[in-house]
Amino acid sequence: MWKKYISNILQNIKNNEISVEQGYQQIIESVTGELGFAEVDIARSLRTGFPEVVFCLNKEDADILEIVKKIKSKNELVLLTRARESTYRLLSENFKEIQFYNRSGVITIGTIKQKAGLVSVVSAGTSDIPIAEEAFVTAEIMGSKVEQYWDIGVAGIHRLFSKLGNLRKSRVIIAVAGMDGALPGVIAGLTSCPVIAVPTSIGYGTGTGGIAAILTMLNSCAPGVSVVNIDNGFGAGYIASLINRIGM
Amino acid sequence: MWKKYISNILQNIKNNEISVEQGYQQIIESVTGELGFAEVDIARSLRTGFPEVVFCLNKEDADILEIVKKIKSKNELVLLTRARESTYRLLSENFKEIQFYNRSGVITIGTIKQKAGLVSVVSAGTSDIPIAEEAFVTAEIMGSKVEQYWDIGVAGIHRLFSKLGNLRKSRVIIAVAGMDGALPGVIAGLTSCPVIAVPTSIGYGTGTGGIAAILTMLNSCAPGVSVVNIDNGFGAGYIASLINRIGM
Amino acid sequence: MWKKYISNILQNIKNNEISVEQGYQQIIESVTGELGFAEVDIARSLRTGFPEVVFCLNKEDADILEIVKKIKSKNELVLLTRARESTYRLLSENFKEIQFYNRSGVITIGTIKQKAGLVSVVSAGTSDIPIAEEAFVTAEIMGSKVEQYWDIGVAGIHRLFSKLGNLRKSRVIIAVAGMDGALPGVIAGLTSCPVIAVPTSIGYGTGTGGIAAILTMLNSCAPGVSVVNIDNGFGAGYIASLINRIGM
Amino acid sequence: MWKKYISNILQNIKNNEISVEQGYQQIIESVTGELGFAEVDIARSLRTGFPEVVFCLNKEDADILEIVKKIKSKNELVLLTRARESTYRLLSENFKEIQFYNRSGVITIGTIKQKAGLVSVVSAGTSDIPIAEEAFVTAEIMGSKVEQYWDIGVAGIHRLFSKLGNLRKSRVIIAVAGMDGALPGVIAGLTSCPVIAVPTSIGYGTGTGGIAAILTMLNSCAPGVSVVNIDNGFGAGYIASLINRIGM
Amino acid sequence: MWKKYISNILQNIKNNEISVEQGYQQIIESVTGELGFAEVDIARSLRTGFPEVVFCLNKEDADILEIVKKIKSKNELVLLTRARESTYRLLSENFKEIQFYNRSGVITIGTIKQKAGLVSVVSAGTSDIPIAEEAFVTAEIMGSKVEQYWDIGVAGIHRLFSKLGNLRKSRVIIAVAGMDGALPGVIAGLTSCPVIAVPTSIGYGTGTGGIAAILTMLNSCAPGVSVVNIDNGFGAGYIASLINRIGM
Amino acid sequence: MWKKYISNILQNIKNNEISVEQGYQQIIESVTGELGFAEVDIARSLRTGFPEVVFCLNKEDADILEIVKKIKSKNELVLLTRARESTYRLLSENFKEIQFYNRSGVITIGTIKQKAGLVSVVSAGTSDIPIAEEAFVTAEIMGSKVEQYWDIGVAGIHRLFSKLGNLRKSRVIIAVAGMDGALPGVIAGLTSCPVIAVPTSIGYGTGTGGIAAILTMLNSCAPGVSVVNIDNGFGAGYIASLINRIGM
Amino acid sequence: MWKKYISNILQNIKNNEISVEQGYQQIIESVTGELGFAEVDIARSLRTGFPEVVFCLNKEDADILEIVKKIKSKNELVLLTRARESTYRLLSENFKEIQFYNRSGVITIGTIKQKAGLVSVVSAGTSDIPIAEEAFVTAEIMGSKVEQYWDIGVAGIHRLFSKLGNLRKSRVIIAVAGMDGALPGVIAGLTSCPVIAVPTSIGYGTGTGGIAAILTMLNSCAPGVSVVNIDNGFGAGYIASLINRIGM
Amino acid sequence: MWKKYISNILQNIKNNEISVEQGYQQIIESVTGELGFAEVDIARSLRTGFPEVVFCLNKEDADILEIVKKIKSKNELVLLTRARESTYRLLSENFKEIQFYNRSGVITIGTIKQKAGLVSVVSAGTSDIPIAEEAFVTAEIMGSKVEQYWDIGVAGIHRLFSKLGNLRKSRVIIAVAGMDGALPGVIAGLTSCPVIAVPTSIGYGTGTGGIAAILTMLNSCAPGVSVVNIDNGFGAGYIASLINRIGM
């Protein structure tokens, strides 16, 4: 797009339809004004198949509908996070192939054509499932094949061992845990996959809001762990998919 | 002592050597003034074999010598924590049966007559050994039989499994860890012993000073863990010995 | 169970029904897959009489009922913490010998056969009672004889002294306090029992959420104190029972 | 002083030596420019006997000498805090009646004429003495009669009881403690004196820098406690003296 | 009471009605069991006119009524803090001379006989008034003459200057402020009264919950300030009254 | 005003209508009592056109009406922040030229006569708009010409580049951002305008309440940034207007 | 520079020396590769007279010399912050018109041609002078006329009043304070200048590292204050100069 | 190894040399005792080419030599982090192909056979280079092709743009920054590579120890970022290499 625009100017100069000075002014305007936008557009187009994402918190349902309509016209897949059921009902009147994950509040619109690679999502406790589900759906709609292992906490570490064989086949593992947040480090010590650790805000007292979990993960004795923000299941699913795509 | 003092007063009243009012005054003086001291002395005498403890930080060697002399005259065992080698050299000129643990700076004076029960001290990394040693020697001089398992971190959790059989024979386990502090929770999930968790100040960045380790321990998913202050090996050895003594 | 499974394989080898290679594959599968689970099961069976515990927060009543039914079929005693009255009403339609402690939200199902040892639970203020009650019931259902001393704060330290005689008979003391959290340290200075300190979230301003209380307890001048998370009455009751059982 | 200055202007107006405009200018200059200073001087003169205070940290010995010379010319008493021995040596060549308190680094110059009222300074541990001494000397040079009780920690609370009779005679008590900082609250629960609590930076791990001590004091269950900054012995001695002076 | 009890025992010994051993047993029982209580009672009686205080938060109205009835039978004055209007309505059906301060939720029962000394309560902003009122009423019912200066913040420091003359007549000043908490330090720099600083939880962003205010106050450049917990108007009124009483 | 008052006194002295002593008393009263107030009034009058500001949080609508009536009688412009719609409805019955900005809760009364200079308000995300709007309206009613650029976050930094030309024409830029708070630093690195950074409380997990945003801004690598409190759009608009006025 | 480069390409196209495709490639290379750099250079040249700044901490003297030589060849003025005396000695052998401010470690090279506008730098205590000096020299070398007022703390607020007349003439005021950090708010309440607040790390206990000072400043009740990082005198001088330049 | 051991037992059973019971005992011993170790060994052997890592902090040079000798006998590559020059000198007397990176204190021993994939390491400031170098060398010795871009901070964001073309070719980007830590988020907004963010402890005041940098990174508005501990260059290089290896 930008190439066409610039080439046009150059052609006009060649054709003596505009002066060098005029050409410079037109180019500089585009460069300081719109280049960034254009360039990113190009970059975006390289990542075909990536959904646009709408963060629904603090947005009105009607506004969300408008936003989704605009995206949908350009994009086959849409991902909405932190949505309410009312949002889902409104959208489902307007779009087909829509799915609502009610534990995490995720909505997906469109059909995922192809799932490749393997991302495993492991969560420590039942309360961590909403965040794990957000990671799961994000990775899946971005094209990853995803497997999930719910409720495999360190308190009963034997539950982890029986899954190790499967886990070791992943290209990347997302490990979700609140409370003491020990799960990702233990997994990293037992596999050679990169582990994306997601602390959750599940905890109380000195662990309120996930602070103990995130500190544990950042200080993991086992190398091979990196960490996203507390409750950021979307972020974990997103970077896991970027990783999963490598070499494809 | 106090009994003798009070009985004396009562006898004097019986003998009419002092009035009821005088007796009351003498008793009340003793009660508000010295009772506590007397009473505690009696309590102390019940715990025969407990060493007196000298915290050496910020104390001059000469002063420490004086303190130890005073204690030694009443007590067969003395425990000194956070001592320097110079302290050891000075004391070793004055006392026999003295031992210096140079990694932790602990000094013991006297022979432990009897060791009973079993306290296990497990430490996660080489850097945690000074604190683990402080716990070890404290528990031992307080009469516990102590076994130690150095360098059994969660990063290589298999090292823990091979020791589980032995660990499960303990009456109480002291688990020492810095960094992510995950060790005590994992042990508690695999044994049914009470676990005293000791966070150490080993760590950097967000784990500086042991804050990540202590939060992990306080938020342990596995029940059966309680926690002492960061680097408080002495405190862990002390309460472990109190526990170990139960039912003896 | 695992022994039977392995012995079977070995017998098949001996009988030449399977090859050494096949036997190895069957063993390795069991080891990497299910060993942990089996092993823990055996460990669990050694601790007969321990209740299974259900943490009810964020769980639906109907789900809780299903979980309890499953546990109850294998276990005589069930402990539920942080339960609502509606949970109690639903469960009481399904189970006998059920009891609801409404201040702490604890439910117990089943009859405790035997109570032994002595655990004392001391709480500083009226507001600390819910947490103290959680500790009390947990210790009791795990088989401890428990005595309680409500509302014995340091502000009126004389109330503590009159109970000292009784307290000193305990095998382990649970001390529950919010605000300045000074109670456990004072008790540890006056008895030779191990003290499990439970900070509560009672407090305001700089003490909000129990932070002042837990710091006081972790820094107790008197040795013999270890600490659980803020408001973790269950955790305190649990480790106190592990301790109480020692030597029985 | 200011009165004389203003009255002079007014007299000059009355005498027609200056115009109303000139008088206004002279007054306004004094008011916006120097009034504050003058006024404070007057206020200061009402507090006869208060020493000027020099905080020596980060000041050169030579500079301190100059400052003290200036103060000494107007004031019989000088108080220096956080001084080094070299400061003392230099000053002692220039001033008589000089005294150096080496544990706290306090220097006093001049003789206290009169000591009245009673301020008691109680400290919990040996390590708290430097701060307690700073409070002691500050209160004394500000004219208070001061009594000291070193090393009366809560870990051995009986030591406190034997001093209660004396403590209750104080007009105000300064209670100095590090670690768990429990002492001031216990004292306030046992006396009806106002208690000025001084947290010290003595502590380690979660108590590093005095944070546990100050939180305990601010959240004291017993009313009658107010708190100064960590290690601020001077501040405690100062306000205790202001209090002690009331009604004299 | 205790004197009568002990004297009785002594008289019985004198009369040979009991042996020295029996007397000792009776005394020791009283001492370890009930002395503290008795002693404190005596101490309490020395502080005639002090009200009993009921902290109403988390207490049922019916329970509060029972508590107040018990207190009222022994005490002419009762102070209730953090009360609701429903509490007031219930109590006002049972007691005369009752007053409700609705901004702070304080209730007083009984007539203050005598007010003496002068405590000034200064508050920085309109939002700080509830806490200031709690301090005001507490000081008043404890027998202090109290004057109040609402809404005198540092942002318009001139409002403070016009009150300085009056403020300087106080025996003690309570300064209440949220946000930047600068007021108490400014007052201490301009008067020679002891200043009790009360940070309030008024603030937002980095000042949320009063943290900025309390840090400012603890670090006041001007000496003569000590600090109570955030929002602890009661505590400030209490210690101010203890101070105000000195020398009366 | 004050000049008139003082000159009057001086004239009376000159006229011998009052004595020097009387004159001094009258002056001193004015100085210690009301000077500050008078002086500030004069200062205020120099800032003609500045609106009075009413912070509506925790104020009753009826009270706000009274306050606004008082201000309106002296001032053409009134600014109300953190107002509710009910406040707006009540005020709109009483005042003309009133406007309600419902996203930020700002109300303005009166017509801004003149807007000069240029203040640009840039906000990073949709959620930051309420705070940005508060800054916008504050700056505008204080007389600044204001331009706004909503939703220009660092995640899509190209959107910023297309606005750089316009931004560089500002006399001062207000940059509003939550989450990672990176916007102000990037702007400061690309322009030579002073940047007032406003962190917002938009964020979750480790960014809860705006803490990550404010730390980023305070530690900006690019010089030319200074920071106001989290969510303090009013404060940013206020200082930006003070700056914008310079040299006018 | 960039204009010349682009115009050249365009001219070559016009002259048919290169094709449109070639021209596009040359332009795009410049845009994605070096535009930013070029553009900023142009921007820089607009700010004639701004010094380049070298932050010397952690840099070798020899390296600093090389850096300064490079800058000096393009720039008349150089500013170095956090320099050592050894740096000064080395540089003074190589450059004329060099000046070392030893309290702050600032070095300036070159002569400031013109100083305009008025920036006032006020510092609260003697210990704050190094940071104040850094602000002072930064503002001055950036072309501001700067006046300084050392040691005007809030503890003796009268010292501030006598300077108010002068302060009010400033275009912008830099207020530097540690400890309670109250100075900037008080100044903002008494002037209508924008105030750049600089917290310093002077403080101890709860004020360690400047945390109390910065919180006070961010929560200032008086509007008109914005804040830079703790000890960031350079940053304050820099933004003050950007402000001071407005309208020149 | 373990296979051989187990197969041996099975063969012995087949051969009737041991009974089924004996075989079970031998297997169970191996499983509970040494399985973990064996299993991990096998896992390790799958990751051929991974170096063993020695963390040198707090280790004696002589001890390090012993450790390295042991590793070297089994492993072609050794990586040492946080080493001193003295360590390097000692090791270089014993090993060939040794290299010392003095800015980061990293030592490598052995020749990397093959470098594949592309990891880019970008650092924001000169002070961040030591950490960036640790990441660089770790990634390289683990077999990654690594490119580095030093000193590309957000303050001069144009420097980043000219490198974007190259950066976008990476399989994974490591972004290292202290101070405001804004770099990783900006990179993630401009590329579609996974970004491993490394906060460094470079900073002062509110950014001390890297706290501002890590919070910025965890709260990055741009998805595609995950974070390791402050100063953990090794951890970033390690996980980047795990990622880089995917699909090879």
C-alpha cells in the first residue's frame, strides 16, 4: 500500500507532474504521519490467521458489537476476553460459529482452520481453571493444538508424574498456579520444554492477589521458566502460540 | 525458693513475730516484684538439659566469655549462635568439650548426654547450608537425634525421592530453602511429618532477602507446614526439639 | 496394590509368558505413569483416621455434595472448611452425624472415635474466634483432644496468667491473634510447649489484612514459635495434630 | 524584640518623623520578611533551658565546632546526636562540662540545672541500648528526671513485672524495642502512663530495619501508646520531655 | 479485694486454723490464678472516671446492649466506638444521658463530671472529621476540656496561623490529616506542645489507605510529634487524655 | 485590603486617636490572626480567571449546592470534580452555562472567556479516558487551549508517530496511561515539550491500582517528564495550566 | 540533512538517472533504517544551546574523556552528572572553561551564553544540597537564570516566609526535600508558580531511601506540584528548563 | 543405564536365579531410591550438547575447579556464571578452549559445535550490558546463533527502528532493560517474535533494584512478552535456547 503511494509520487516526479520539492513534502508527510501505521499493517498481514482481540472489561455490549462487526469484516477469527454472558447473547444474534467459554468469559467467533504444534496447559487447582481456560482458548484460536491437564497441584505431586510422558511431547507448556505457585518450577525441573508460568490471584493472607505465586515463579530454581502477569491467561496463550509457530 | 520465702513469712505470722498487715506487705512485695522471676526459674528447672543460648552478633568476645562463664557454672551445655572464629579461639582457651561449626558460626560447649527421637534437616541448595547447620546443631544440643540431607532442591526433585523412605521415619522435618522456597511444601505433600520451614535470604532480584521463599512457604498448598523467620535456623531447631520431645 | 501388579509381571517373565523386553516396558510404564499415585495411596492408608478435607470457597453446593459422597464412601470422617449454611442444609439431607460450626463455616461429617493428646487453642480477641474455631475443629476431627481459651489478649495480660497452669499441660498450643499479634510470643516466653501462631486479618490502617500480626509472630523474641499463613486456622489445626500424634 | 521594633515605628509616626506610607512599608517588610523568625525566637525564649540540637551525621568535625560555638554563645546547653568520638575529642578541647555517650554517639555540653518530673526509659534487648541511651540523654538534658531499665524484653516477661511498681510512678514511659516490638503494648496494658514507643532497626529477615517492630507498636491492642520513627531515640526523648513539662 | 482475701488467709494461719503449708497453697493458687486480674482491678480503680470502652464493629446490637448493661452497673461513663445508628436507638431505649456522634459513630453514656486541662483537636480536611470527632469525644469523656479546629489544611496554611495563639494554650494537640499528612509537622514546628498525629485513610493512588500520611508524620522534620495508627482517633484521644492528666 | 487596614491604624496613631500600645495590639492581632488569609487573598486576586474547585466525593448534593452558590457570587467560573449525575441535575436547576462531563464526573459552570497557549492531552487506552477528560476540562477552564489524542498506546506505537507533528506544537503535554505506563517516556523521547505524566489505576495483578504505571513514569529514561499522583487528572490539568500561562 | 538526501534521490529520478523502483528502495532504506536518527538530529538542532549530558556513574574516566571529546566537537556545552574528582582532573587537562561542583559531582564544560527566565531552587535541609545543586547547575547550563535558597525546611517555616516575595517572581520553582518531604506542598500553597518536587533519599527508618518524601509530594493537598524520581536533581533541572523556555 | 539394570533383574528371574519376591525387592529399591536420578540422566542424554552450568557466587575457586573437572569428564561444554577473574586464571591452567567474558563474569569451556536458529539480544543502556552478555553467552553455548544490539533504549527510540528489519528475523528476542524497563513492550509491539524480557537492577530511587523495570515488563500493553527475574540473564538465555530449538 505504502509502496504504491510512494511509487506514485516518484512517478509523478519522473513525469514532471510535480517538483522535487513537492515530492519531498508529500513523502515527508507520509513518513512522519502515516508510515508507522502502514508498516505495521504490512507486518500484520504477515501473521495471517491471527485473530483480533477485544478486551471486554468496562466496555458496553453495544460498543463491543460495533467493534466486532468492524473486525469481522476484515478477519475470519475474533477473540474476546473477559466477556459477560449478555455480550455473548447479543453477539450470537449477529454472528455464526460463535462459542462462549463461561468459566473464563472468553468468546471466539469463526472456525479455526488448522491446529498445529502442541501446547500443554497445566493448572494447579480447581480455582485456577478460569485463567487456564483463557490461556487454552487463546492458544487454540491462534492455531495451536492444545492439551489441558486440570488440577495437578504440587500438594499431590504424584498426579504430575503420571502426566509427564505426555507433557514432554509439548513444544511449550503453560503452567497455571495460585497459592504457592510451585507448579511451573517443578515441571521445568522434569521436562526440557520452555515453561510459561501464569500466577493466578487465588490466595489469601500473605498470598492475596497472587503475590506469593508470582514471586515463586520468578525465583524458580529450575531454569526454563518465564512469567506473565498475574491472571494473564491471554498473554500466556499468546506468547505460547508465538513460540509454538517457530519453525513452522 | 519462693516457697521457702513465703512459708517463712507465714511461719512468722503463726509465731506472731509479724502482724497480718506486715505479712501482707511482705507477700505483696514479693508478688509484684519477684514472683515472675522465681516462677520462671522453676519452669526452667523442669526443662533439664536445655542449653542456655548466647546470640553473639554485636557482642565483644570478652563480654561473651564473661556471659559463658556465668552460664557454664549453672549449666552443662551452652549454645552460641552467630559467633566468629576469634570467639571460638578465646572460649577454647577456657572451656573443654567445645566445638565450632564454622559455616554457621555456631559454638557448642559440653557433651550432649542423650539424643532421642529423630529430627531430619533437609536443605535445598549449597548456599542454604549455614542456616541448615544452625538448625542441625541447635536441635542436637537440645537432645534430638538429627539427620541431615544437604542440597536436595526441587529443581532436581528426583534427589528428594530417593530420601523419602528415610525422611518418613522422622518425628519432625526441618526444611531449609532460599530462592523459590518450594522444598518444604513438596516434602509436606509426600510425608505425614510436621514440617518446620526455614526460608533463607539466598536469592536476588525479586527474591532478595528471602521474601519469595517465605511467601511460598506461608502459602504452601500442602498442609502440615509452619514457618519461622528468614534465616532463623536456631528458631527452627528449637521448636523442632520442643516437638521432638513430646511424649518422651 | 502396586506390589501385586509388579509381581504379576515378574511371574509372567518367570513363566516365559512375556519377554524381558515386554516386562521392562510394562514396568517402566507403571513407574513413570502411576507409581507416584500408588505410592501415595499406600502412604495415605498409613494415616488411618485422617479426614479428607474439602475447601468450599468458590464451589457450588451441588458439586460439594458430589465430592463429599465420593469421599464418604471411602472415609469415615469428612471435614469441610469455609462452607455456607446452604451447603450445610444440603449435606444434612444426605448425611448423618453432620455438624455445622457457623462462626468459622466448618462442617464435619462422621464421629470422631478417639481423642488423644492435648492441643490448646488460645485466641486474643472476639474477632479472632472464627479462625480459632477452624483450628479447633480441624485438630479435633484429626483426633486431638482440644481445649479452648477465647479472648485472652495481651492488652489484659493478667487473663493469660490465670490460664498458664492449664496451658502448660498441652502437647502443643495454637495461638490466634490479629492486630499487634503479640500473644503467641508472650505464651512461648511463659511455657515450654511448641506454639503454632496463627495471625488473623483483623486489623486496620497499618495492620490491615493481618500484616502487622504475622510480622510480629515471625520476629518473636521468644523461641518456640512457628507461623502459618494469615487466617489459616485449618493449617494450624492440621500441623498441631501431626505434632500431637508424635509418639502415640 | 518585635514589639520594640514595631512600637518604635509607631512612635515615629506619632512624632511625625515618618509618614503613614513609610511606616506601612517598614511594618510590611518586617512582617513578610522577618516576623516568623522573630516570633519563633520569642517562642523559643519561653522554653528556657531547652538545648539547641546538632545532628552530626554527614557533618565535618570542624563545621560542627563552628556551629556549636555559635549556639554556645547564646545557650547554656547543647545536645549533639549521632556524633563520632573524633567530634568529641575536638569539642572537648574547646568546651568544659562536656560529656560523650559512646554507645549512642550523643554529646552534651553544659550542666543541667534542674531535673524534674519522671521519665522512664525501658529497652527490650541489649542491642536496643544505643537508641534507648539517645532517648535517655535527650530527655535528661531537656530537664527531665530519667530512670532507665535496660534489657527487659517480652521473651522473659517476668523481668518486667518486678519493675512495674517503679514504672507506674513515671509521668511518661519511653519503651524501646526491636524484633517483634511487643514491649510497649505490654507496658501500656499494665500501667496508666502515656507510652512513647520507639521501634529500633534491630531485626533480620522479615523484621529487617525495624518494620515488624513499628507495625506491632502502631497496632498495639492496648491504648495509651504512640509511636516515633524507627531508631528515633532523640524524637522520643524530646516529646517525652514536652509531656513531662506539662503542669510544671 | 485481693488484700482481704490474702489477709484472711494470714489471719487463719495466725489463728492456727490452717497450716503454713495450706496457707501457702491458698496463696499460690490465688497468685498464679487470679492475681493479675485482681491487681489490674486495683490499678483500674486508681483511674476513677475513666470510661469502659466498647468497640462495636462486628458486634450484634443485642450483644452490645448486654455488654453495656454489665459495664454500666459498675461505671458511670461508657464509651462506644464505631457504632451504628441502630445500636444507638436500642441503647437509647435503655439508658439516659446517651449521646450519638453520627459522623464518627461514637456513643457516650453518662455525664462527664469535670473537664480539665486543654486538648486541641485540629483536622486538615472535611473528610478527616469523623476521625477527629472520635478523638474529640474520647478525650472529652476521659475528662479533658477539648477544643476543635476543623478543616485547617496545609494547602491554605494561613488558616493555621490565625489559630496559633489559641493552639499554643493547649497541654497537648491532636493533629488529624490524610493525603500528604503534613499538618502535624507544621504545627509541631510552630508550637511547643506535644503533638499526637493521627493519619487518616483519606487519600487515593499512592496515598490509598493513609500510607503517605503516616509516613510523613513518622518522618516529621519537626520534633515533638508521635503517631498513632491510621484512623485511630480513639487511640489519639486516649493517650492525649493520659498526657493531659499529668500533674493534675 | 490589608494595606488599608494597617494604614488606618497608623493614621489613627498619627492623629493621636489611639496610643502606640493600642496600635501595636491592633497590628499584632491582624498579623498573627489574619495576615495569612489577607495575603493569600491578594495572591488569589492576581490569578484572575482561575476557577474555584470543589471536590465532590463524599459530599452531599445539597451541601455542594450551598458551596457553589457561595463561590459563584465571587467567581465567574466554578469547577467541580468527581461529581455524580444527581449533582449535575440539582446544580443545573440553579445555574446557567453549566456542563457535565459524564465519563470523568467533571462539572463546569460559567463560560471560559479566553483560551490561549496549547496543552495537549494524550491518553494510552480507552480506560484511561475518564482521567484524561478530567485533565482536559481542568486545563481548559483554567484558560488553556487544549487538544486531545485518545487511545494512542505504546502497544501500537505507530499511532503516536502520526500525531508527533501536532504534539510538538504544544507548550506542555499531559500524557495519561495505566498498565505499563510507558507512553509519557516515549513522548518525552520524541518531543522537547515538558511532559506531565498521569498514571491511572487501570491495571491488574502486579499493576493493580496503577503502581506499575507510576514507577515506570518516575523512572523514565527520557528526561523531561514529571509525575502527579495516580488518577490525578485534575492535578495534571492544574499544573499544566500554570506552565501554559508562563510568559503570557 | 535528510531533506538533502531525499531531494537528491528525487532529482535523480527526475533526471532519469535511477528508476522509480530504485528510488523507492533508496527511500525505504533510509526510512526504516536511519530516518529516526536523522529526524531526531533535526529536532535536536532546533533546541540550540542544549548541552549533551553524560551520566558518569559506572563509567571509566578514560571512556568519559572519549565521549566528551566526541560531544565537544559538535556542541559548545557539555554537562556531566555523578562525576568523580578524578574525572574532573582528567577532563581539565583537555578542556577549558570547565567547572566542577564537588557537592553534587556535576561538571560543566563551556560558557553559558545567555541566561533567561527565572528558576528558583529551594532545598529543605543541608543534606539535600547535593541534589539541589545538581538541579541548579542543570537548569543554568540549559540557559535558565537560577536562584537558590538552601536550608529552608518546614520545621522552621518562618524561614520560608521571608523568601516568599522573591520566590513568587520565579517562572518555575524546584523544591528539594528529604525526610517528610513537606516543603513543595507548602510552597505550592503559597505561590502560583508550577512546582517541580524532588524527593531526596535523606531519611532513616520508615523514611529510608526517600520513600516518605516522595509519597508526601505525590499526595500534596496543594495543587500545582509534580514530582520527579528520588534524588533526580538532573531531571528536575531539565524539565524546569523546558518549562522556563516556554514563550521565549 | 536403568534399562540395563532392570533387564538384568528380569533376566535373572527368567533364569530362575532369583525369586519373584527378590526381584520385586530389587526393583522397588531402585525405584524408590534411585529411579529419579536414573530417569533424569536419560532425559539429560536426550539434550545432547547442553552444557552443565556452575553458579560460582559464594564458591571457592578450588572447589569450582573440582566441580568443573568432574563435569568436564562427562561433558564437552561447561558454562560458569558469576565467576571472578581468579577463577578464570585457575581454570585456564587446567582446561583448553576456555573463554572469560569479564563484563558478565561468564566462563565457557569447550567449543560449540553448531549454532542454529537466531536469538537476538537487545539491551537498553550501557549499564545493562553485563546481564545482556550473560544471556548472550548462555544462548550461544546452548547452541543458538545469537546477535546482539547494545544500547538501544526507548529514550532514543529511533535507534530501535533502524534495527527492526534484523530483529524481525529472530526466532526469539531477549530484551534487557533497567530503569523504566519499557524496551521489551515496545519491541513486542513492533515484531511478532516471542520476547523474553530481562529486567536489570539498574535504577535508583523508586527504581532501585529493578522493581520499576520488572513491573513495567509484567504489565506490558503489548502481548508477546514474558519475564524472568531481575538480572537473570542466564535464565533468559536458557529459555530462549529451549524455544530456539523447537522444530529443529
